[in-house]
Amino acid sequence: LSSFDALNEPGDNKFIKDYWPKLIKKINWNNPSKYFNKYTPKEESIKLFQIFIDLGDIYLAENKFENAIKYYEAGRSKLTEWKKNNQTNIYYIVYDRKFAVSIATPKIVLAVSEYNSNLDNKEKADKAFDKIRSVKKDLIQVEKLFSSLEKNLQNNLKRKYPTHLTRVYQALITTNNFAQDKNDAFKWATKMMNEVKNYP
């Protein structure tokens, strides 16, 4: 469940935006398991990072793209720090993907807007287009990370999260469509179709 599923009354988003950043500052993100009971497997404590995604999603829904990116990237940065002293597990892989896909949406929207606003300025337009390429590269790295895992970990991840790769492919299709790269968009669409056919 989403961290704010229970908060669905008018004004709740304001409470979240006011309170959760303060909560984020107080949490020791290198040891999130300390905030769970003793019966929760340590590796599942990574789910606490969902707070960054939920907070970013609120701003994304309000079209406040810079704010959304701020929290998505902050969460991913904290997750990267966590990884330095912990072993890679299913939940790390899943949340790294969640952050990459979440970041892609507002970054693409801003980059496309920037590109379209500077069609008469090649230097600025090229910089905006490079931002689209950067998003694409980041998403491809998520697939590469999955491919680098041991086969048993890959299979376990697919059983628990069968749409893991398809969500990456969906984002890559969108990114390549905005980049007007129809061949690459078709490549990722084909990969996504094959992935769906092989859902466990």
C-alpha cells in the first residue's frame, strides 16, 4: 500500500508536504530496519524509501515537476548510500527501478518543454535534448543492473514483481517517442511484449 493511502481527506496533502520532509530528516536512512519490528525481515525495510516516491508523486500530480524531481532524486541518493554498506537484494533492485522510472516522467516533461521553447536556439535546444538522452541512459542502466544479477535472484524478483522490467520498458518507449527515435521505441516495445508473454 502507498504510504498515504489512509490519508485521503481534504487537506491531507498539505499535512504530508509539511510533515514528511521533517520526518525524512530525522530518519537514519543507512539503517531503516531500526524503524520496523523485529519480525520484519531486514531487507524489507527498504520499503521505507517509498516515502520519497509518495511525496514526489503529490508534487507531480500538481504539475510541480521540480519539486517532484527533488524528492525522487533525494530518495535515490539515500538508497545509493544505503547500498554502500549493505548487500544487494530484491527490494534494492525494485526501489532503484522505482526511483529511475519516477524521475523519468517529470524530467522528460521539462526537457521537452525546454526543447520546444528553444527551437530557434540550437545550443539550448541541444542541451535540452541531451537531458532526454540522459534519462534514457539512466533507464537502460536499470535493465543492465537486472541482467547482472544471479539467475536465482532474477527469478525471485520476477516472481514477486513480474512487471519490474515492463515498467522500465514503458518509460523507455515514452522517452524514445519524445526523442523521435522510432526505431528504439519499437525495440523497447518489442522487449516489453516479450516480457509480458513470459510473466511467471
